[in-house]
Amino acid sequence: MSTFNKIIDVLKKEGRVISKDTKMRVRQLVECLKDENSVHKLDDVILWLENQRKRCEMKVEEIGISKLREWVIDGKTKNISHKSGEFFSVIGVKVSNTSKREVGGWTQPMIYQKESGILGILCKKINNIRHYLLHAKAEPGNIHKLQLSPTLQATYSNLKRAHGGKKPKFAEYFENPGKGDIIYSRSFAEDGGRFYLKVNQNMLVEVSEDGEITVPDDYIWLTMHQIKQLLKHDNLINPHVRSIISYL
């Protein structure tokens, strides 16, 4: 008898209701116990990410706000925004009546984005074990440039290509209607200390085991066991991945 079935039997004997959600959580527990990735071993994953970081040519230089291209400061509000009206703005807020906080009030800059974003992880079963597709994504604020990020991490401005560049990879699996089966889709608030009323749509989408997916060399299939183990390392897994898998 499999470990999954043994746990289910124990729960039944204890009088627990065995729902679809219960089965999913037991299955996730079993997958977290052992490294059953037949594609990449954990040590190879760490080495792969180190090589991705070495190959990353992105350079980041801190410059003055006035030197930003295509970003403007409103003459009246002094808000900083993109000339297209898309993406986000930097606004000022005044906070008051905060008797339960450290001080009674304060002012601060915040990031305001009128639209939500999609944070999505694509998954599929490989040899009957669910694997999750993560992206070694370069972002200017990252320590060591790259962190393992969701398959898709994009605002709707990105999806509409307001930046004039390419559409994010794998977007077709998360847009409506998508190409896979939605396991999980919920709206979550972004960090309320830095973002003003910002929400993201967290999604987990599964494709069939026999579905052919072309995976670029900066993406990698990982098991939940491996993702959990990588969380023990500094600056490898980005916060959006942590947010999505917290549901599982």
C-alpha cells in the first residue's frame, strides 16, 4: 500500500472527512517528504542556478529620478508615473489616527498600481509526480540578480506589452481562457506597507502529463520537495513563489 493510501486510511479510522481538499493536502505532504524528481537532482538545481547567475549580463546602476527615461513627475501632485499611463505611480500618503502603531501618524511614499498582476506557476505530472515550472528571473532589486520565480510574474501592462517589448512567456496558460486546468486562483493583497491597494492573482495551473511544453534554459521543473528544500537557502526563492505555494 502506498504512503498516500496509508495516511488516508489513518484519517478515515479517526473519523475525518476525506474531501478533495484533504486528498490534495495529503498528496502534497507525501510529495514533500522525498526528492522524486527524475529530471533534476537538488544539487544539480543549485548548480544550475549558480550558472544562470554567472551567465546573467544584466547591469544595475542607481541613478537620479530626473534621469529616468519615459518617467515623468507631475507638476501639481509631484507623483512619479510612466508617460504611457500604465505600470505604476509613486504617490505620497498621509497616515493618521494610528493609536495602535508605533507613532500617531506619518507620511510616506507608496507605489500605486491601478491594475492587478498575475503570479502563476505551471505544473504537470512527470512519472506521476507533480513538478512545478519555475523561472530564474533577473530583477534589478534581487540579491545576486536572479531568484527562482513563478512561471509567470506579470502585470496586465506587461501582458498588454505597454513596454513595447515581448509578451511574457507562458502567459497563454494563465490568461482567460487558458490552455491548462486551473487548480487554484485567488486574489491576494501585496505588501500594504509599500503598495497602495495592490492585489495580485495567484494561480496554479496544471497541464496534462503527455502535454508537450518547450522549456527555455532559464526555466526548470522542480518537485515540491525541492522547492521546500531550496527555501532553506538564502535568496534562492522569491516571495511570490512562497505566496503561491502557501496554499498547498
